[in-house]
Amino acid sequence: MSRKNTRMYGPNKFKLGLFGQNCSGGLSMHKAPEYWDASWDSNLEAAKLADKAGLEFILPIGRWHGYQGETDTEGTTFETLTWASGLLAATEHICVFGTVHVGFLSPIFAAKQMVTADHIGKGRFGLNMVSGWNAGEHAMFGVGLRPHEERYEYTEEWVTILKKAWAEEEPFDFKGEYFDLQRVILKPKPWGGDRPILVSAGNSPAGKAFAARHADCLFTSIMELKDFGPSVKALRDSVDDDDVGVYASGHMVARPTRKEAADYYHYIVYEMGDWEAAEHAVAIRTKGRDTPLKLLETLKERMISGVGTYPVVGSYDDVVEQYRIMSEGGVDGIAIGLINYIDEFPALRDEILPRMERLGLRQPVNGS
């Protein structure tokens, strides 16, 4: 199987992936009994469910510090390249990404690790490149957090070396602002003669410009669905390659009726939410920014329900309608978090996917 035959290049108009299942709590900060236990067995079961149901990908979060509070959501995590290798060995068709903070890892060592994962998955491995924002995590590694613009300059060199190592057959030297390398050689090469898919999620001008130069898939954030179309168009206009995918990130609460979904969302956020963790998360994410109070309150709610991602909440029909709107707005798919990736998967598989098929957003699963 070549990389171009993997599900990320498949025919579904609106692609779906699971997001954040490698972390304790997944994408939600709450104290309800259904809090996600990110054990290996749970990760494996969720991955197999997604693989069998025809989902395109699984995207992990690269996290080294949790969000504190009572739950310390994302405080317990699996390192994503090793984790991806295990899931690729245990699945057949789904693509699995690794998420790497480029400042924490040599590009040569990373290139070798990723080639290993890529051969395990026969071309189903992809990389999510993170330039970094969390000062505490950088301090844990003894690595300074560079000024914002400089982070992307560093990442530019890092990924240039990565691509070159994957492609060059003869030893090469590299001298830049941050790296001075001699006689770099990497064998074996990535699976099938083509490099892994590269993903970037930078939302700043520098981050978007970097992604436009190097990424095959761009992830963008949603604050309000009604304002989403113009931002997606601007992002697409920044990229020369029409084949570059644009994806959103979100979390899904789907129930048979709109009221049931709203009631459960209220229960998770306002009855069982870990507001101490949300306060901490918003504080470190908005440090140094002048953020309006109304937006801060929205961010705290979204941190509890989905670690800041867009809430897709409603009846099964409501959820699919939101996906239809995203698709018509120019988005190729979404990475979604679930409150519990195993318990809530049957609703995604048995209710959401068939409705998407009827709207032409997806095709029935054929096992590949």
C-alpha cells in the first residue's frame, strides 16, 4: 500500500479523527465518573474502534505538564512517537500521528524514530510539528522558550533537516543559525518512497506562514462557526498547493435530543467542571495578552469541556449539520475529542456516521 492510498487521501469529503486520547481526561477537565482513563488498554480499544468504523486519523497531544487543579487533566500522557508505533502495529487502515515539540528533540533522532513508526504502519504515520508555547514545559527540559517569531525560524531549520534526511541518499552537511551538522545520513528511508504527512496548527501570522511552506494539513481554531468561512478562505489563499488540507479541532457532545446534549454539557462544565484547572490553563495560555473578560469566561468554559477547542454540541442531527456547515465553509475534516472515547464511540459510529453518509459527507466503510 502506498501512502496516497491511506485514508487521509481517501474519498470522504469530510474526514474525522480522534483527538487527545493519549492524555488523562482527553480534552475535558471534569470530575464526573466517565473521566477518560488514558491507559494503554483504553487507547488501544479506542483506536481499534476508530479503525473499524472508518475514521481517517488519530491525533495526540504532546504534553509534559498537566493543567493542575483537582483533575490535573493531561498530567498523565504517553509519549506520542512510541504510542503511535504501538497503535500502528495494532491497526490496519487508520493513520496515526505523532506530536513533537521540535525544541525538545534532535531532528536526526526524530527522523529515525518516525521512519521506524512509518514502516510499522506501512505509510500510515504522520507528524504534527509544535514550535512550543508552554514556558514551564520548556524549563522542565532546560530549554529556553524563544521569542515567538524565532520559534518558527528554529522550526524551519528543524523540519528542513528532517525532510532532507528522509530524502537524501548520500551524506550531507547542514549549517544554519541553529544547527551545524556533518555527514548526515539516514537509512532506511520512509515507507514507499514518500515522506510522512506533516501537520501544523499555528494560528499566528508567523505560524500560518510556516505551515503554508511546509505542512500538508493545516489545523485552524474556531471561535464562532458563523465567522469561520472567511478565516478558512484566508488560510487557503495563503497556500500555493491546492492539495493542502484544512482541518478544525473540536470536541463533541452528541445525544438523541438537543436538550439532552445541552443538559449533559451543563453537567460536565458547571456541575462537575474543574474550574481551578481551567483558571490555571487560561492563565498560562493568555499570559502577556490583554484578553477581554467575556472571552476569558468563554475560554474557561471551553477549557473544561474541550481544552479550548470548538464545542460541537447537540442532537445527532445538530452535530451533523455543524459538520455540513464546516464542510461547505472549506474545511476538509475535524479532529474531535470525546468525554470518553470508548463509551461515546457507539453514538459516533451508529448515529453520526450514517447521517453524514446520507448527506454525502462520507461514504460507507469498505474496510480500507
